[in-house]
Amino acid sequence: MTAHSLPPVPTSLHGCATEWLTLVSAFMAHSACVPARLDAATAAAPRSPALLAAKGLIFLLLGRRELADKAADLLDEAKLALVDGADAHDRMMVEALGDFVAGLPSRAAAQFDRILERYPADGFALKMAQAIRFLYGDCAGMRASAEAAIAAFADDHPHAGYAHGCRAFAAEEAGDLAAAERAGARALELAGDDAWALHAVAHVYEMQGEAKRGRDWLAGRKAVFAGCSNFAHHVWWHSALFELELGDVDAVLALYDGKIRREPTDDYRDIANAVSLLSRLEADGVAVGSRWDELAALAEARVEDGCIVFADLHYLMALLGAGRDAAAQRLVARLSEADEETEFGAVARREGARAALGLAAFAQGRHREAFEGLMEARTSLIRIGGSHAQRDVFERLTIEAALRAGRGTMARALIEERARGRGGYDRFATERLARCAAMAAAIAPAAMPAAF
């Protein structure tokens, strides 16, 4: 093995390198066994600064107030543990946790890039740098980080496949779809359980409008995500998007009930999957019954969390979908009053509040106000985080608001811009363009001068 194909291990974890590297593998694979691997590593090295930091960082990614508070406690423990004999690797991980806890995720991500420079082939650092940047929509940063790191992951490195999976997703979000597809395929050659790579290629097909190819891609590779955590629900969400594009509403609802919400969790990522799918269905005129109710009950308990703006907007959509207007108003108010001293707070107060006002207006049938609010947030909405595919629900609602407000010309312009970004016209686009044409035709006779 070359020097770079050996995963670096912080000094405080040298006595339990196997437990640490097994945890990293599980983390990069989105495995259901991450909690068990974390417990095993903690039992082996309870005072490792690096492990305490890793635990705190993983908690912060989950976007839950109670876990954010625990992450702050873990930071205090990690700082105390540094005096017991740690190396720069340990210290840098603790500093990254400190930045994240302080509300400066971009500094935390940059710290992991520095870790990768000093300790090449650190799979945890690569995955964490991408995961953090994903939360605030830094596509360019994800791409640069993955490309800079990938050469250090030789094929015999235990995390090489997952590293290529990170590279695939970063390439897709940066718009290099061909590179993303190649990297995703390579990732799966090296790591057959790399669900992140599998889903990165699904993103490629989503952005290209190749629904049948995307459906077949996932249908033929269920074993890849069989051992996943609730990330499997997100992979099923992608399957549902392909079915929706192909017009099979029954299949979409079956996936929603049987896979996506089979486990009624309150993880914000699971709620986001469900909310965005119900929103798409309703915009297509599909009755979704009482499905909003269970989501809204979970969302109402998270109104004051204020951890991740992407999560907040999906909680809001759940509340609005179920008609819980009082709770929705509280959430809109919190976003509008967020502390701009933190990075997420600044996004909440600007993009978050503007989008929230637009979403609330849409739900209440005030489509002109909805269009104006969503348009105000639109140009920088990427800062709320999530993927292009996930944020597309907001683009769809903006277009729908324009149509319902009688702004056919603006709707057409937005549809055309969306199509350019996605490499073509999907069913949503063609159906809305037809509505634009019908609106224009209805207006044209009235605009004609009377004949003399």
C-alpha cells in the first residue's frame, strides 16, 4: 500500500483504530449501524478529543435543537480532553466543532479542508466537509474540496469508493453531470454499498429529465441501500420523483405510504422528502387526503428549533398544508427575527423569511403576494442548503404562483430558465407552458383593436 492509501488516525484513537475506521466507513455509507459504531468507538476511547468532536459534528448535521445543545456539551468535554495528550489532528477536529457550534459552519468546513491538506485520505474529513457545505448550498466549495482530496484515496484505501461518491455528488451539484455519472459508477465499483454515489447518479437523471432511466437505475440496485439509515427514505423519494414524472400517481402514493413514510420519523430530512412530494402532487391536482396531518404534528414540535433553514421551510410547508396557521405564523415570525450574527441566522432572516412569507401567501390563496415573496428569495435561495432537486419544489411553487396570479409571461420566463438549468423540459415544464399559451391566447382577442 502507498502511504496515502493508509487512512490517517488521530493520536487519541491509535488504540482503537479499527473501531474508528469502521465508524468512518459506516458514516460515509449512510449505514444504519452508525449509532452502534459510534457507541463501540466511544467505549474504546471515551476521552478521545477527535471522537468527542466527531460525535458533536454528527449531532449538528441532524438539525435538532436538543442535539445541538448536546454538541455544545461535547465541545466542552473535547476541550478538556485535549490536555490528555492529543495531536494536531485532534485539535483541528475540536476547532471545527467549535466553529460549527458558534454558528460558523463555513469555517468548520474550511477547517476540514485544512485537515485534508495535513492528513490526506481522511475519509471523515472529506465527508464532513461536504456534509457541512451541503447545509448552506456551497456547490463550488463541495466540488473544490472533493477534487483536491480525491488523488489521495488510492483504490486500496478502505474509503476510496465513498470518496468517489462524494466526488460524484459534488460534480452533479456543480453542474458537471457527465463527471458525476462517471464518478458515481467508479464509487460503486469500489464500494458496493455506497448509497450516496447511487443517489448522486439518480440526481444526474433527475436533472437531465431521464425519468425512465433513473427509475431503472434505482430499481436494479436496491441492495446498495438495503443497509442504509433513514437515508434509504430519500433514495425512495428519488424513485417517487421518477414515477411522478412518468405520470404514475398510484406508484407515487404507494412509495409514499410504503417506503418514504413507512416509519413516521421526525427527522427533518424525512419530513422534507414527504413535504416536497405532497406539494408536487397537490400542484398537479392530486388529492393527498390526510397525509399532511402527521407531518404537521411533527413539524409543530420543531417550530422553535432554528437549526437549519432548509428544515424550517419544510416544517412550514407541513403546517400550512394541514392548516395549522397559528404555528405557521410563529415559525414565520421566528425566521423574520433570527439573529444575523450566525451564518444560519442571517440566511433565516433573509432568504428564509422571504420564502416563508411567499409560502404562507400561496397556501392562503394570495398568489400575487406569494409570487413576489418567492421571487425575492429565489436568486439566493441556494443558501438555505439542500440539493438542486430538493430546492426545485420552491421553483415549482414560484412558477405556479405566477400562473395563478395571471403572470403568464413571467411564468414562461421562469420555466425556460429552469429548463436551461436542467437540460430540457420535463412534464412539469411542458404542462405549465401549455397553461401559459392558453393564458396568452385568452388575452390576445381582448387586446385586438376593433375593426372599422
